[in-house]
Amino acid sequence: MQNLKNAEILSPVGNKEMLIAAVRSGADAVYLGAEEFSARRNAENFSLNDLNEAIKYCHIRGVKVYLTLNILIKENELGSAFSLAKKAYNMGIDGIIIQDLGLARVLHEKIPNLKLHASTQMSVLSPAALPILKNLGFTQVVVGREMSKTELKNFCAKAKELNITVEAFVHGALCMSVSGQCLLSAFLGSRSGNRGLCAGPCRLPFSVKNGTGYDLSLKDLSLLENIKELYEIGVRSFKIEGRMKRPEYVAAATAACREALDNGIINLELQNTLKNVFSRSGFTDGYFESTLGREMFGIRTKEDVVAADKAFPTLHKMYRFERKNVAIDIIAKISPQEPIYVSFSDGENTATITGNIPQNAQNRSITKEDVLKNLSKLGDTPYYVKNADLTVSDGLFVSAGEINDLRRNLCELLNDKRSKTKTKESDATYFLEKEFNNHKKTPKIVIRVEKTSQIPQNTQDIAAIILPLEENSDIIRNYSVPIIADIPRGVSNEEKLLNQLISFKENGGKAAFCSNLSHIEPVQKSGLVPLADIGLNITNSESIATFKKLGINTAIISPEEKITDIATLSSDINKGILAYGNIPLMLFRNCPLKNGISCKDCKKDGVITDRLGIDFPIRCRGGYSELLNSLPLWLADKAKELYVLDFIVLYFTRETPERVKDVIAAYKNSLPPDTDHTRGLYYRGTL
């Protein structure tokens, strides 16, 4: 398996040594973060000067550099995030990996030649998201790690139609939750995964009945043996996770991917080395092969740590020397009475130099072999000689030292040419413009119920009812208030989803809350009005403007935002929040309940218990499942602080009809809490 067209090994870089390890071990591209706005804010990351030097280092060696600007951006950060992206573009960055759709739209409008890559944090799980991403300027998309082989094949086919490159993780840690849909770290300790500061609480003991004891901790992903198949499916960027790991890990993982891509296999010794350097009880390919279940779970054991400690010392040799991956053509002319002429060319850049006029030989004349030998001494560079066109006249003498000096100078000249930015510098500026008013108003009450039996008979205090799409029936025609569909956050079958939405519309439904980009197109096709749910992670006015352009006029703002920050967001859309209920904290493709009970015997909900004995409800929806918070939100007594909102959503899951009625009354009358509760992140915020 040689020379796969347009394929790249994409390696993680958290500091300078990791950069060297990745490049020398065979990376075609690296992704790294600056000191701000990276989803791995605890990595060492790169200052602007370091970033500039890293780009030059990589471009000399034919390696692309992608900047990770892949966190949710707060309102007061938009200017700084734009400035960082512009500076990176002017330095010659090859692409920016991004999560925030508002920032993405602004960058595409202001710097149209900047290549945008959709982060895995965007939760891209099906093809319906692709036309939206294409229109926003994205040229490459990181697919969700939860996609099966069949789903990935269909996704790649659609991406090819739109000329979008598909990037997929092939090695590294697996989050239990779909990326971009996890609030667990934020709610438990204000350390937001969407803001690059996940504390990894899922790796701690969480237990379901008859489970593993670590039922939120997955083994590491490894699809190295599937790289040929992934290429045939349509994946073109093979991504390694690990910006928080050690350089030795990056070297081993990159080398293994390089061998798998070039040769179709990886040898047993390299496989064992990679397992030893970092794994969690081994590896899994469960999502890709659709073999979900208990075998996918694992933890970092003492044996894993010991194996890594033994492996690390031997791995430095993997990146001790430069990798020879830049072919050059040499032309040299040594003729009487003319200065020596030598050129190095990589096919795009050419460096030329002239030396002294050669002397007449007193003893031995210089030969073509002598010239080629000395010009080929490229040991401390990434260059190797592909073709040589040498003209050397007889009877002349040139010292080896002079040839060596010419070679060194040519390498420096070629380095300089290869490291220079090829794009025209951008002078774009950015200033946030938004519609804003802070007129006091009483937000309308919207309820979300799990079943129609929870809906109270008297709906005069309710502006709308949100009903799970799977609860659709003609009974919704009986209600005088608008009925809105709550679409399951996971997307596994777009055709089925569209049919469900059409049926919901025919039964009297008016709108649908979208928690994934892939929801928007089917909702619009069905004739329902699309609304933005929490899964779309709206945190700033530019995101509001982006969704407004996509036809969305109503949005639930991210529950990671403080009330005071929500108050400053654009009024160009109807804004609301989840104000009551056990908020969904994680979205699973591999349900942890299956570690203790089969789907056949499961009642579609259960609990998982943390190390403190606290129970977190789990519910199954549409081929995925969700972890709910252990305590309900309660903001009924905070009515005076909610005046900036157009509506609030009371999110009912397991409540009885009587409890639903009581909670609605409490919010209508601004009553204090009557049960254990949380204020969520609306007052304490996230880091």
C-alpha cells in the first residue's frame, strides 16, 4: 500500500519536543494549540513566537500545521480569538480546527482563504451536517468517533460530493460521551470540557449494577489495522489523539500509523511498544465494528504504568534523527574560467548559488562522483537527492570544503524559501455588531415532558409543550398550545428521522428543537420550524447570528453560560434557558447500563452511581443514551434575574403529573426550592 493520494497522518503536539517527535516519526501534519482557546488548555501549548517557529520548522520539512481553536468562545473573547486566527493565518497556518460556529462564520467572511476544519467538538455524526458546514466555509471535518463502518462510508460519500475532506481518529483516548455533548466536568467542578479544561471525572469509579466499577471509562481507540479500509471508505486524514501525553507516545503512535499507511500492516514489535507506552487495558475498535458493550471498557492499571516506564527509555531513538522526506533535484556545473554553479530544487522552490572559479588540477582532478558525494551529505536536514544533473569538466580542482560550504548555504537558502508564507497577508479587522436591548420582561414558561401523561390538564400558564419526538401521536392535536418536538441528540438514521418529523408535523406539531447540526436540514424538509437546543452550544452573539442565518429564530443558550453573560447576548433571536430539571450531562453511543444488563431486559432507564454514592439517572433514546444530573435545577425564586430571557424551559423527565403541576406553579409564583437542588452553572460559571 504505497503512495495513497492525499492521505495524511495527523499527529498531536503539545510542546516543542512533541513537535520534533511527530515530524521525525512520520507525520504529514500536526495539530497544536496556542496559549489561548485550545481544547487542551492544560498542555504546554505554544506562544505566538513559538507558533511562528513551529510553522517554519514544519513547512521546511513538508509538514502541515493546524491550529486548534476548538473551544466555545465567550462574548468578550471573540475579538481576541479572531486576532489569534488572523495572526496564525499571516504566519502561514495550513488550517484552523474550530468548534464555535459563530467564530467560524466570522473568519470565513473576513479571511475567506483561511481553511477551516470542523472539530470533533461539533458532534458531527451524520451527513446532513455537511451542507451547513460547507456553506460556512469548512473544507475538512473531524467525524464523531462513535460512527460505525457503514455510517462512516455513507458520510464519506456525501463529503466527497461536497469536496470536503474527512478526518477520523484512528488512535488514542476515547471519551465516553460524544465530544461536544459533555457537561459532566463542568457541572461537577466548573472545569468545562467545551472550554478545554476537562478534569476527566468519567475515569473515576462510576458503577452500574453488575458492571465493571468503571462504567464511564472506555479503553483507548486503535484502528491502525483498519487504515487501508478507512482509506477505501473515503477517510483522508488519520488523526492521533494525545496532546497531553509524552513525546515518546507521539513518536510510537505516529510511527505505527506511518507504517500502517505505507505498508498496510504494523509489525508486532511496534504494536506491543504502542500498547506498552500508553493504553487502558488494551485497545478497542468497538464503534467502528459495531461491537458495543462491556469489552469496550477499561482503565489505566498499575501494569499499564509499569509497561510504559520500561518502554519510554528506548523510544527516544525513534526521533533522534531527521526524517528524510523532502526530495530535491541537484544541478551542478563546474567549468573552466566560470564560477561554480549549484542549485537545489524541491520542484516548487529553487535555491541557487555560485562559488569561486575552479583551479586547474595539480594532481587529481575533481569528478562527478566527488561532487555528488559531497552535495549528498544531507544528514542533518530533511532533504535527500532524487535526481542529479552534474557537469564537471576534466582537469579542474575544487576542495571538498568548498563543496560542503556550498551545500550548507544552499540548504539554508532552500529552508528559507520553503518556510516563507505563500499566502497574501490579511489586514481584516473585526468588531462585534449585535442587536441588543435589556427591556425587562416576564419569560414565557415552556415545559418539556417525557410522556404525554405528564402534561397538566390546565395549560393556561404554559406557552408551549416540548414532547420527545418518539412520543409522537395524534393526541397532540388535543392541546391548544403549540407542541414542539424534542429530537434525540444522537443521529443514527437520517431517513427515519425525517419520516418521524413529517409524521409529527401531520399530527399537529409546530416546531422541533435541534441539538445537532444534522437535525436542521430534516426539520426544514419536514415543514417544521427549527429551534436551537443546548446541544448546539450557543455561547455568543456571533453564534446567534449564525443560527439566525440558518433559519433559526429561537434558541436555548448553553447551560454553561452565566446569567449575567446571557444578559449581554444579542436580542436578534428569542433566547431561553433550561431553568428546571435533571439536565443531560453526557451523550452515549455505548450505554453503560449494558455492562450489567442486556438491552432486552433493560427498562430503558436506570442509574449509575459515583464513588460518593450519588445516583445519576440514565435514559435510552434513539440508539443513544444520556446521563442526567443527579439533582434538578431550581431557579423559580430567581425570577427577577431571568428578565433578560424570552422563555424558560422546565425540563421534566421522571416527575409525576402532580409534581409537574407543582413545579409549574412554583415558577409561576417565584417560590423557593422545596427539594435538594442545584443552581447549575448560571451563577458560578466555568473556568
